[in-house]
Amino acid sequence: MWQRAWFRWSVRVLALVLLAALAVGFALRWRGEKALWDARKEFVEKVGPLDLRAYRPKPVPEEENGAVWLLAGARAVVVFPSERPGLRSLAETPSSHWSPEEGQLAARLLERNAPALTLLHRSLGMKACDLSDAVTGKIKATYRLDLLRAAQLLDADGRDALRLDDMDRLFADAGALRLLASAQEREDELIDPLLGIYAERLSLAVIREAAGLPSLRPGDIDRLSALLPTVDLAAALHRAVGYEAAGMMDRIANGTEAEHLGIQLGLRGHLENWLRGDAEIARALRGWAAWAESMSQPYARRLAAPPARESVSDNPFVWDSQGRTAGRVQAAMALRQMTALGLEVRKAGLERGAYPADLSAFPGAASPDPFTGKPVAYTLHPDGSATLSIPGGDALYDKLSAGKVPTIGATWTLPPVSAERR
């Protein structure tokens, strides 16, 4: 008799445990679904719709698209593995600082890659560039490295042109480099705008070097100003965030997210995904939204007072890796603005025979930059030269990049103009 009672009580206890487990499971599911609903609503309000089609850049008419020439030239670049560090050094070093060995390397590389440069220069006849339309299939996985080397080759050739006072070649290189940078900055996958920003930094460096030539005239400054990329980098990052999040949601809906991440889910993994999956997705979406929103505050201020963990959805990745990415974008924006201002100051100096005493005549000069939150500092020296700088910009970038040497600094000294005009 007691055995029957024990069995009945065992069944009841087991049933209660199962019911409790199911109740907890469904409670977790309900909380996850609610969190996901709220996170989706927040993302749509702060970033945009979770639809991949909303983040595709507008197509460029084929007859205006320079992507074919850029890609053809990039694939034609021939650089041996042992030469790759040297090519990068040539691209990132002013030609006046090249060593004799670097000059010899430049001669070899530029002679060998004359056909590639010809193709890259052919893109100058086009008004815009749409890489997505020209890159398909497996090619998309390899073209980025080709374009990176093409950017370095164009910059090295431009610096060599400066060394030899070949302005026509300089403007051809700088124009193709501008188009290449802008083409990547308008793409929707995050890696593309980041590579485009690197190409833009190379472009800004060679523009600054060209602006210091003694033979330059005010009209040349206008030509250099026209070479500055015009893509809205803040909007580009915003679009990339939307694209990444929308892509994640699309893969989740199609059941391919685990495959995309290289994860094989077993029985336990599927159970955990059922219980907590929506909550994890919600956390990721809030992280993406927080990242996009962080672009509204300069990196220096966010570094001085990082947001509380809960404000970035308990995801350190938002503040660490993604926060650094946002900082790099803001640094590029600040460098572009300072370069544009420096070109205006340089032109004013060439027209008047001396640089202005201050920047009061230049609209926007007093506005804080998006990286440090400070306006550009300006100093007119007794010898007639002038220096523009982003206060604390180099030190801040050093923290951002863990000591990686920047391709262009946050200080730019313009040479005296009095002797040039005599």
C-alpha cells in the first residue's frame, strides 16, 4: 500500500517540477519576447528599419560608374609579399623623408605598376562609384585587399609626383584616390567604410604635402580642395550599423545566424536559444542602437566618462571595439575638417602675401570638432609660417589605436608665403 502512495507522490512531485520548469521557461520566453519587442522599437527610432533594403546605397548609372576601372586597376597591381611593408611605408611617409632605398623601391613599384595606374586613372572620367554593382559572388571576399593596395600605390605615386614636381600626375593620383575612398565609404558593410577612411587619410596626407609646395598658386588650392571626399562619415557609420543589425535579424529569421557565426548548436544549444535567444537578440539590438547614438558625442568626452554598463545593454563590446570604431570615424571627420580649413588659410596667405592673424574670418573655424570636442587651434609664427592643430588629437588617437602610428597627424604647419610671392 505504501508503495502505491510513494509512487503517486513521486509522480505528483515530478509533475510539479515539470510544471515549474515549464512555467520558468515560458516566463523567460515571455520576458525575452517583450525585451525584443522593446529593443526593435528602440532601434527603429534611433537608427532605422530592420530591413536590409533600407540601407542599400542608391545605384549609380553604369555610364557614370568608375568602379569597373578602379577594380580593374586594383586587380592589376603587382606587389610581391616582401614589398608590401615597403609600399605601405611609401604611402604613409612624405616623399621628402624617403630614404635612398625607399626611392629605389618606389621606382621599381611604379614602373612595374604603370598599367595598373593607367587603369586607376581612367576612373577620373566617371562622376561616382558603386562597388556593390560591380562586385558579385566570390570576388566580393577578395576585392577589399586589392583596393587597399591600390590606395597605397596611388598615394606613393602621388608623393613621387610631388618629389618630381609633376602636378598633372599628382592630381590624377589624388583624384583617383578620392574616388576610391568615397566609393568604399558609401558601401553598406562596416568593413568598407573603415577601409575607405584609411584611403581618405592617405588622400588627406598627400593633399597637405601638395599644399606646401612653393610653386603653388591660389587656383591650385581650389583644385586640391575639390579633391576632399564629401561622403558624410557619420551617416556612413549610421547606415553600416543599420545594415549589420538588419543582416543579423535577417539571418535569424532564416535560421542561418549560427552558421554565419560558425557555431554548431546541439540539443542543449537549441534549448538555451529557445529560452534566452530573444533576450540575447534584444541585448545586441540595444548595443547597436547605443553605438549609433554614440556618434553624437565626441570620442574624447565618451572616453573621459564612459557610459554605465546598463546604458550599453550590458555589452562591453559596444564600448570597447565598437566605441573605438566610432572614434576612428570621428577622427577622420576631424582631420578632413581641419584639412579643408588649412587649405582656406593657405589660399588666403597666397592671395594676400601673409597668413591671417587669427581664424575669425573663416566660418565654422570656432566649432568643436567631432573627435576631441575642441575647435582647431591656430598659431601664426614670427617667420610667417602658421600651424593648425586639433588640441590633444594625436594623444587621443594614440589611446584609441594603442600606439599605432597614424597615417596623418593632428598638427599641420603651413610654410611662410612671403618669400613665395616675391
